[in-house]
Amino acid sequence: MNIGGEAASVVLQAVLLRAALKANLRGRCCRTAVHELAGEEGAEKPVALSGPFPGGLPSRLRPRSEARRVFCVYNNRLPERQPAINFTIEDLKVQYCDDIVYGFVGLDGTATNIRSKHPKYDFLDDGLKRFVGLKRSKPEVNLWACLGGSSDDGPRFATLVKERRTRVTFVRNSAEWLRRNAFQGLLLYWKHPGPEHRVNFSVLMADLRNAYARDNLLTSVVLPLNTRLRRDSYYVQSLYENLDVVLVDGHRSVDPRHFPLTTCATPVRTLLRAWHQGQYGLQRALDDLAVETDDFRKTVLSVSFSGVSFTLRHRSLHRVGAAASGPGAPGARTNESGLLSYVEVQERLRREGWKRGYHHYGRCPFARKDMQWVAYEDEESLNDKAGLAEMCSGLAVWDADMDDFAGLVGKPCPLLRKVHEVVHERASHHKTPSPPKSYRKFF
């Protein structure tokens, strides 16, 4: 009996079955999209519609095949949410960014036009005008507008993708809005489509890509780090084929008010017990995306500069993965339970006697004193993410206001500076280290 030959045959059958299932899934999605489009009578002719699968369009964002980018997001709600930090548009250090994103704008009642979510800041305080003015200091930077970003935007996104007429009108109006306000790209952030919206959302992104190409405009989408949520809400392969880059948002993926364990904010790897609570590591996200799409290198991973803080349940158990009874005490600057800025963490380490540790499996530092515990990012942990940055299109920073942008405890913007260094200067010389063999993963 030829056992080796039978084993090889079984492996070959499994490979062929997986390829067939993948092709079948793509075919069903494409046929469903075509039937949905053909079934709408009396609708206007779509703008350069090619369907959701045009065959793996290359990215127009990167002039060189191996170029990587740093995305920096500015949140226009910061002045009202955290006035003590006093982070303004001018504090965003554009020299360390390749793409800067203005977040957030919304849809109007008809879901066919882009509208301001915060008109007082956008217009009376000249938020949009000042943001566009950042391009003067670095003309090659791309300016993006982020549409959505809140679960409250879901109903209007659903209205947008439901009918072809609405989608076509939005494509035209959004392109006009971008040109009028001197933006180069539109970033869609829908939290999150239902299974019934997946096909139409893919068709919308294909329409945007094809229409925007005529005006040399860019388009992208934000996907969740959570693999299960991502697969339930999006046709990932379709989006990657149609888009220039895809941002995967993992910043503030843990809410200390409800998370029962101490953990890192954006770890390279998560402990098994944290994964069971719904947290995904950056390495796991890339591994899953490599299965979901052939174009996973278009991914831009997100890192968080926010320190995530907890109150320990037991004083003697203070490692990553220890039981937590709730969020940590608020800081003087952030004034929010469970959240500390980089400056606040450094002040605690230097002046209040907090002890620093480093989690070698997740690749992040943490600090503690008494019952208070915080995990954060520093230059060492960002340097350990160079191997991940090398495998994708770059890194995105959603909370640059949590950095030491004013230079209160050292040189200004140490974290953003390190991200730029990791992505551009040293990514080819570093690999994300493996955890020590003696490390207990299942602690």
C-alpha cells in the first residue's frame, strides 16, 4: 500500500478544493452584483462602471513598486473632546507624513452629497482651509477626506449603496466636492455594512475607482482589524482589487471599560485569552488577509499612540493578561478613564515612580504602580513593528495628538518621527523579532 502517494493525493485534492471554493465565491459575488445592477429599471447610466472585479487594478498611489507610506489622520472633533491637549491642525507634523487625512465628514439626507459634520470648526474656524494649507509645506503630500467614522453614519451609507441611481449621483458629487476643496482622495469608513450590503458596497467602490481615475483622484476604505467582522461585512478580495490602498484600523480596539484583561493597544501578537475576548494582533491580521486576498500588500496597518490603562484586580498580578477590574484613572490632559497620552505616561515614569516592563510576545511596553496599569507605544515597540511595515504598504496613525507633539518630555513627536523612520529608512533592515522560546503564551 502506497501511503505516501495517498497522502500526496489527499493534499492535492485539498488544494484544488480550496481554489475551486475561492473561484466559486468570486463568481457568485460578481453574478449577484451584475444581476442587481441589471434588475434596476430606469436608472441613469453608471459612471465608467466595470463591476466589482476588474482584474486586480494596480495601485496608482505608489510611483515605485516598493514605496511605503505613512498616513496621518486629523480628527476635527479634537478641539471639543480634549481641549486641554490643545492639538491643532498646525501641530500635525506633515514632514513625517506622506498622506494626511481630514476626519470626519458625512453624508447629507439624500446620501448623495458630502456634508460637514462639524460646520463650526470646518468653516467658522477655517478647519478645512487650514488643513488644505498644510500642503504648502510639503507639496507632494496627498490630502484625503474621511467619510463616515461613526456607527451613526450606517443608515445613510445603507441608503447610498441601495440603489444604482444614488450611487452614480454620489460618485459625481463627491468628485466635484474633492476638486472644489483641493483634496486628492476619499477614504470611506463605514462601521460596518451588513451582509446584505456587501455586494453593493463593492460595486460602489468600483464606480468610485473608475470615475476618480479620470480626475487623478484616489479612493480607499477602512476595514476592521477583527477578521470575523471583516469577512461578515465586506468582500475583501473585491475591495483590494479596486482600491489604491486599504487601511486596516486597529487603534483603540480595546475599551478598558469592558475588557476584563490588561493588554496592549496595538500588539504585534495577542495572548490567547485576549484573542478570546475579541482582540486581534497586527501579525494575525496580516496572516488572515494573506488568505483573504492576493493583494494583501496594499494593506496599511494602524498603530495607536494612546496608552490604554486599567485598574488591576489583584496588586500582585500585573503582567499583560492579568485580570482587570475596570479602566485606569484619567490623566490631567486626556481627562478620560482608560486613556493616557504618551506625555502622561512618561511623566508617571519619571516623577511618580511607576515601573516599566516590556511584553516580548506582544512587543509593547507597560508601566504600573499600585493598582494602576498602562500599556503604550514607545520608540522600541515601534521599531519592533518594522518587519510588519515591510510586508505591507505602510502604517497609519489615527491619534497623533497622543504623541509629545509639543516636546514637553523630549524632542517633539518622538513616536511619529519613529514611525516615519521605520516605514521609510529602516524597514528593509529590521524584522519583527520572534518571542523568546521560554515565553508562556497562554498566561
